[in-house]
Amino acid sequence: MRICDLFDKYRDNELGAAQRREFELHLTACEDCRARKSLLDSVVYLIRSEELRPLDMADRIARQAFQRSNSWASAVISWLHPVPALAALALAFLLFSSLWMISGNGKVNAYSEYETLMEEADSGDLNAFVSKVHSDSELVLWLEQGGNSQ
């Protein structure tokens, strides 16, 4: 065992008298152990000379926990909670779907044109229906053009 390894036992007064004298002789020759001892002596001095006041940790923790933060980061994080996030998502979905329905998505309503064509066919005026559409592909074209082509 190296003599430097006995430093902690020396500081804790766990060495016998002979080992203690041997380590003290080592301190005169070893600069690392002297620096380590000096540092620890300074720390012990500061701790002993410092006035210790008991801290009420529970009160301190409670104040920090309930302290209201008005930063931008706290506002963003508050929106990440499930309820506001789901509400914002539902609102965005409703807004998008209502705008999509109102705009008609830029297409002619083929279903209503189909209904008009079927009503004409059901009304008994089959000649008008046959004159407009001769095949399935013509029906599709007629519906795409809004029922305006021959």
C-alpha cells in the first residue's frame, strides 16, 4: 500500500501512533498530500466559522413550485398539457373542415348534377336524357362539365 493512500485515514484519525508519525514525515516530502491537506483544512475552517442557519426546505420548495412564471417558455409548455392541446387541435380541425365545406373544394358538385340527370330520366323525358348521354364516358364528361355539353 502506498503511503499517499493513507491520507483519508490520517484525516479521520484512524492511524496508529507509528503510522501517524510515518505519514507526517511523508507530508514534509509529498507536495500533493500537503496541497490536499491544506485544501481540506481550509474547507474545514470555512465550515466551522460559517454561521449555520437552519433552512426550512419545505417552505423554500413550496415557494419555488408555486411561483408563477410569465415567460414565453412556460406559456408554450402550458399548451402541451393534454386538454388545451386537444381543444386547440379540435378547433383547428373544425375551422379547416368548415372552410373546406364552404369553399366546395373548387369542384363542381357532381352529385347534384347526377341527381338532376336522374330526375330528368325519371320524369319520362328519356329523349332529352338519351340526347345528352350516349355512353358511360360521355356521362362522366357531361357530369364533369356540369351538364352543359352535348
